[in-house]
Amino acid sequence: MKRLLVIAAMLAAAPAVAQPYPDYGRPSYGGRHDQDAARDAVRGGRQVPLSQVIANIAERTPGRQLNTTQGDAGGRPAYFVQWQTNDGRVIIFVVDAQSGQIISRQGG
């Protein structure tokens, strides 16, 4: 019985709403706000659409997209596209989000 009282007291003292991702003073990637910002950048012509980036990679390197994230490369917005070639190799393409040009590739 004492154990149940202790657990109840601990739950009552816990904050009502916990934030799942703490703010460490840096942008979070993958959240709803980031998706909205990326969509606005494409609509505003400041960024090429991801579909164009994928088509460009597919023309040069047959395969399929595994995953894509956004971030910075050399202080510029960039797409980081994880790509699997038809023979199973995995390549990370770093693509300038403003021009759509492939900046670098890693792996594969």
C-alpha cells in the first residue's frame, strides 16, 4: 500500500505536459515547422522541389531513394539524399537546395 502511495505522489509531482524534444538552442530537423518552412521555400522559388532533386539523381545513378533529410552544407541549405543503387550500394548525395546541383556524394 505504501508503494502505491509513493507512486501516486511521484506521478502527482510530475509535470503535466512534457516536451518530447528539448530545445538546445539549435533548429530541430524533421518537425512540422521544418516541413512548412521547406514547402514555403519551394513555393517562393528559394529552393528546388525534392522531386526534381530525386529525378536528377535517378538520371545519373539508377536506383531508389531510401531517405532524405535537410540541413546545411557549407552554410547553404541542402538536401541529404540516401540512395540505393540497383546493385545494392548505398550513396549519400548532398544537393544544394537552392540550385539543385549535387555538391558531393559519399559512399557507394
